Amino acid sequence: MYKLLNDLSIIEVSSFVASPTIGLYCAQLGAEVIRVDHKAGGLDYDRYLLTREGRSLSWENLNRGKKSVALDLQSGEGRELLVELARKTGQVVTNLPEKSFLSHAAMSEDRPDLVSVRIMGWHDGRQAMDFTVNAASGYPLMCGPEEWNPLTAPPVNQVLPAWDFITGAYGAFALLAALRHRDATGEGSEVRIPLGDVAIGTMANSGAMAEMLYRGSDRERLGNAIWGAFGRDFRTRNGVRFMVAALTPKQWTGLVAAFGVESEVAALEEELGVRFADGDTPRFVNRHRLFDVFQQAADSFDWSALSARMSWQGCTYERYRTMHEAANDPQLVTNNPLFGPSPANPSGFEYPATRSFANLPEKEVGEPRPAPYLGQHSEEVLAERLGLSSGDIGRLVDAGTVALCDK
Amino acid sequence: MYKLLNDLSIIEVSSFVASPTIGLYCAQLGAEVIRVDHKAGGLDYDRYLLTREGRSLSWENLNRGKKSVALDLQSGEGRELLVELARKTGQVVTNLPEKSFLSHAAMSEDRPDLVSVRIMGWHDGRQAMDFTVNAASGYPLMCGPEEWNPLTAPPVNQVLPAWDFITGAYGAFALLAALRHRDATGEGSEVRIPLGDVAIGTMANSGAMAEMLYRGSDRERLGNAIWGAFGRDFRTRNGVRFMVAALTPKQWTGLVAAFGVESEVAALEEELGVRFADGDTPRFVNRHRLFDVFQQAADSFDWSALSARMSWQGCTYERYRTMHEAANDPQLVTNNPLFGPSPANPSGFEYPATRSFANLPEKEVGEPRPAPYLGQHSEEVLAERLGLSSGDIGRLVDAGTVALCDK
């Protein structure tokens, strides 16, 4: 944990993926992130996969390094405690609806400089989740094998909840932008980020929306080929599948050399009257002919030989791994400084834990921290933030308004 | 454009997607983002789709609202000008390699408080792109139809460059975190963000890595079903495909009511000895039986009727659109305040332009701005930042070190 944000405390009232990710990224850069949940656990407290003892491996990874306060959020008193924590702290991340007890208006009463970041579904208030905004975005009908009939091909959902994670990272950015503005002006901000806008807006930012409008129709299905450039998955003689990308001049010449297809490529250039070194366009336009040449070459190599040749030429390539292989890959995990030793996870299960994606060569990195038990910090936070005595807290616990550690 | 970051100037030396996205998000929140390119355009200047006049629709969307300076970055003098711009400005975003003229060490000479954010391939310096880190992550071998044989099923690449966009948003966050740290302490930061770490780290943060290690094998292929909860794509009598998700109690009861399958679900509960209202687990475990019930009901509805019923019940669902449909959908685009009127794009093509994903109800939103022409701001920036006279700049232009607007 780098200490870039160690002057910052954040109240997080979150569930699922996007909103907890904001707090996770902030906690990994040193912020104090206080997650406040309903005392029985939020909607995501039992998200798959559960260990045999019932601990969610999803929850314990998305909430690493945070503190946990557990309140009865169905009671007026519990809700008041939460709103008071928000006011006292000054910055809040949530995915609760604006029309709830945790509205910006409620939290900013007597605290006009409050900054709230609220993850929404659609901009108009309709509910949405990663899976549903993805359906609307157009991407699922562009994925899958090239040979599928476009009229009958099914959508292909992505297993990665990409919109959630883009929204989470963007939410962390928007939070710091609003705090920077407050530091400069004293002004608070109510920031809303609709998951649906992240999806349709990313489609537009990538240029794809302009492309669709410009061509007046859908793009052809490309299978695993890269749009507008040279790249695809290939397969070696011994059945290893890998992805290669050749966009820069160096990537292209290196790839031709690694596959040993100089003469085939030259013959194709002669036949087609093009020069593939000219850039993405001739390589993309004639990709099917080139794919045949490269796949034929791949058929004559085992993976060990071809990967050595590609590495030697500095090619940009990667073998497809199953996720279980990836999780056990020393290059990706155990020998990667992104991961640190297992902290004492609530599940009791030990495995490498992530640090921040950002690495700062000159700064002390620290070790990854575990997720909290639910309510583990209820007493500490209520005492420090709201000045409650241990007697006050005891009464709140007895009344069922506050819950303590669920270890 | 909200003015949250209007006290901030950033030098961006970028290509492709992740790195330009950092500058895009900052520009959309009011920062002055000065993109500096080689005078012939960077590696991404001709990224597909190109208009008939040769303008990249990808480039003009990823570089909206930025300024452009064009220099001969193959010459020592051009490189010195860029390093000097970086030093004078104090914050830099780039995806050039650390071992280049734009190293952190070079830029921070005489400017120890410089903040640089550098997007890398893999943490160990090997090149990588979205397509290749995706292959390593495990996700492509989890996507695609459930009925595919896991031993022979091909990988399915995602068309969305999700790792690039997560990295871009995270990079914008990390930049502001380092600037906040500098504001508090005066210290600069060298921040490196490997695209590969974002991929493997996101897989871990989602809980999937722990899951793979805990179960000691890969997860079964789920097709379009949601992992660990109830949701999948269905199809109406008139052939409309849509995605539904039912994770919360309200989503589940609403969905059962909308499909009118109360009695079928009750009969299934009786047969299986479970209560589906208990949560995700019984619904996920018995999903195939439930999918049959729901698909059979969908077969008896046209889309207009079923979608009306789902809306009435507040279900979380969305129709699959092709991307061309999405780009022309009034609800997603023209009636969505995320989009503003077309500015004067370099391509001359007019289409709705995105604002920031963040919307701030109480603040002035402003209109989207166009991407610059290459070199459009060379004179302005060199004069303002480096104090060069028009004579100096004229000589640099004559020498080919500086290029002006490529309109």
C-alpha cells in the first residue's frame, strides 16, 4: 500500500462490483475506506464463490484493506448514524439510489462541501447491471466466431464485468477530481455516474459509434481478429493457441521473421500488388490471405520453438491460458510484484493478494491487507468519528442498531 | 465540460487507447490536455475507421477537447522541446517506454516534483496490448456457448478493449492521487501502470483467482448465464433477444411476475425441495431448470408485451442491440444528456459527442469539444509554455522540428 492518499477518509455504502471497486483502489493507495453495511451484510455479502464456511471470495477481494461498520440500515436510528458518519467524513461513495435516505441532499445538510459519488444504473434512474448495459451496447452481437451467420448468431456475453470495472476506476478518478475542486474552491459536488453511460459512452469514445453512423450499418463480425489491424489467434502443431498483434512496423517485421514467412508474404504482395509494410490498412484488408500464410507456418512449429522465435523477435503475443492456469502462472502471479503474501483473509484461505495496479519504483510499497470481518470496526469508527462512548455503543449494540465483528 | 480540473495542465504523449483515455477523461472534466505527437502523427493517428478523406474516427473521439503539438520526435531538438514542455508543465501521461528519451529521470531533472504516469505492457517491460493480456487472463476461454466442448472450444476475444479502458480510467485516478500527494507533501511521483497487471489484477480483485485456487480447477463454461446468480439471455416469440438479471429479492419476484410463471416456479420448488426466494444459491444451482421455465414463458410473448410487463414490475433487463442500432437509439444517445451536439470534428463528419461519464446535477455542463487537428496548438503552446517568440517558432517550423495545423 503506497501512501498517496493517506490523508483521505471515505465512507463507502456499496454492493456488487463497480462501487466497491472505487473504495478498493483508494484503499490500495492508502486511503482509510470505511465500508458501512446493513448488519446482515449487503446484497453482495454472499456473492459466489462461497467457501465451505460460507465466506464470499468475491467480497473478500473487492473489500481488501477497508474497515467495516455494520448498522441496522432498515431502522431510522441506523440510517441516522450512517448519514452522520457521511457528514462528519465529508466524502462518500455509494450505489444506493438518489431517492433513498442516503441522498446527496440529506448528507450535505449542514455539510455543503460534501462530495458524493453515486453509481447509478441508467442516467434516467432505471436499474441496470453490467450484463444488461452490455446487451444494449452492441458488443455481445459482435463477439464470437467469424463464420457464424450474422442473422442467427447468438449474443456472446463477456464473463469479465468490464463495465463495472471501468465504472469503478472512473468513479475513483471522479472522486479525486471533485476533491481537488473542493480543495481549490471550498465547493462540494454531487457526482453521478450511470453504468449505462459508461457503456454507451465508451462505445462512442472508442470511435465505434461514429463508425456505425458513418458506414450506416453494422461492422462485419471479425471473430478473434483485431479490428483495423493485423492480429488473430493461431494454433501451433502441438495444439497451443496464442494471440498475436502486429500494429507497429517493428511488430510486423518481427512477426514475419518469427514465423519464417518472408517469401510467402513477398509472393502475396506480388500477387495482390500491395506492400504490407505500409501499415495497418493493407494488412487488415488482406487479413484472410495473411491468416492462411501464418496459420500454415504455425502448423509446422511446436509451441516451444515458435514462442522462442517470437520472443527473440520481440513480438507481441501471448498464449491463451485457462483461468486456473493463469491463477497458477508464476510469471503472472507469484513472480509478479503486483501480488504480495496472503494476509489473514476472513475466509481463512491463503492465496496471493493484489497491491495497487499503480507501482511507484521509488516509494515504499507495503503489504496487501485483508478485507475486514463485517462490523469489525463498528466500535472504533463510531467512537472516533461520532464521539460515542463505549456505553453509548453498548446500548446501540443491545438495541440491534449496531453489530460487531462477525468473525 | 465541467470545470473540476480547470487548474490542471497535462502533457500527454500517447498512442492507441489506454493512454489517450487518461487525457480524454481529464479534458472532459476541464483540464488543459496537451497531446504532443510526432509531426507525421503517432502510431494511432490512422487507426480504423478512416473516413474517405483519411481522418481516423477512433483518434478524433479519443482525443476530444485536447490541444495538439506536433514535433519531430525523431530529432534531438524535437525531443528536447518535449522534455522541456514536460518539465515546465509538471505532469505527464505517456505510454512511451521508460527506456526512451521520455524517461521519468530525464523529465524530472531540475523538476523533482514531476508526476509522470506511464502505461506499460507487462510489469517486466515486455510489450503487451489489450488483445494479448486478455489471452493470458483466462477470460477468452470462459466465453462462448455453454454447449461447446471445453477440450476443443476456441477462445472468444472481446471486441471491447476492456483492459485498455480500465487502465485508462485507473491511470486518470492514479494521476490525481499522485498530484494530491504532491499538493500535500511537495513530492513528485513516478507511477507505472502495466496493462498486464490491470488484467491479472482485476481477475484477482473480482475474486476469480481465489476461486480458481480454492476449487483447484477451472469454472464450468456458463454461456450467457450470470455466474453465481440468476440471469441469462432469453428470446421472445417474435425473435427478440434480451438479457435479464435477478439478484435482489425485488428483481426475482418481479421477474417471476412479469413472466407469469408463479405456478411453474412453485411446482419446481416443490419438486426440488428448495425456495428460490432464499437467494442466489438455489437459483444458480438449479438454473437450467429455471431457464427452461422462463424460456417457455418467453416463447408465448411478443417483445412489446413482455417488455411492458418487465418494465411494470421494475425488472432489470435489456434488449440486445446491434451496435448500429445502439448508435441510433434515442434512449441511449440523442435523448441522453451524456451526449451533446456535434462540435466541428476534424473529419467534418457530424455526430453526437460525449461529455464526461460523471454528471453533476448542480453544475454547468458545457458542450463537448472537438479533437484538435495535428499541430493545431503548436504555436500557442510553445509560445505560452516555453516563451518562444514567433521568430523562434518560425525557424523551428522551417527546420522541420515543429509542424503546424494539418487541417
